[in-house]
Amino acid sequence: MGKVFKATFWLAVLGLIGIQFVPVDRSNPPVTGEISPPDQVMEAFRGSCYDCHSNETQWPWYSRIAPVSWWIADHVRIGRNNLNFSEWESMTAEEQADAREEIWEEVERGSMPLRDYLRMHPEAVLTEPQRQALMRWSEGTAPEFPDWE
């Protein structure tokens, strides 16, 4: 039993070392047309959304350790495919309107930022004033935004 355990342990260690050499795309393509909402909305986007929904991802140290690196890179890839604030200006007016509606829905439901992201980034939790400002901006109804801490 001891020999089987040791062999399994060392195979697992070698496997973990080996998977570190699987390449993961952690690139940040150029920003081609960034969104430009009011400052309060941009602050919320940068603090809570940009790591997955822009070409300005701040890749944490643990994004270099497999298999976590695969999971994070996949989240960023999916996030950018769904909405990329770094390419906002290249979207048609209809696509921007659809994106604003989707932002409103996600913020209203509380489903963004993802809970998994918030576990490692508690500072990204949207405050209620931020949520309200994002929702009002998304629906285009309020030119004035509250200040928040």
C-alpha cells in the first residue's frame, strides 16, 4: 500500500509540474475604441468589470499556475467575447444599445461581477450607489450620478 501511495503521489507531482508548460493566452490586445461613460460609471467599470470585459486585464500571479490559469484565461476569453469595453467604439449603435440592456440586466440581477471573481477580488463588489448609477447609465435616464465612497 505504501509503494502505491508514493508512486501515485510522485506521478501527481510530476503531472502538476508538467501542466505548467501548457501555454495559456494571457495577452492584452490593443485598445481600439474604449467606452467613455461619466466618471462614476467608468470607475465602476474599471473596478468591477475591466479584468474580464476589456483588453486591460490585470493578470494576477495565480493566473500563471495551471490548472487555475486555464480557468481564468477562459473566463477572460468568454467575458471579452460577450462584451469588450476596449472595443466599444467599433460596435454599431444597435450593438451598444443591446450591450447597455445586458449590463442593466446583469447588474439588476446581481450576477456581475461573477461570485468566483469576487472571492479573490472583494474590492470589486458593486456598492448600491454604483449599481444604481450603472443601471441609470445603461437605460440612459440620468445625467447626474451620486458620489460614493
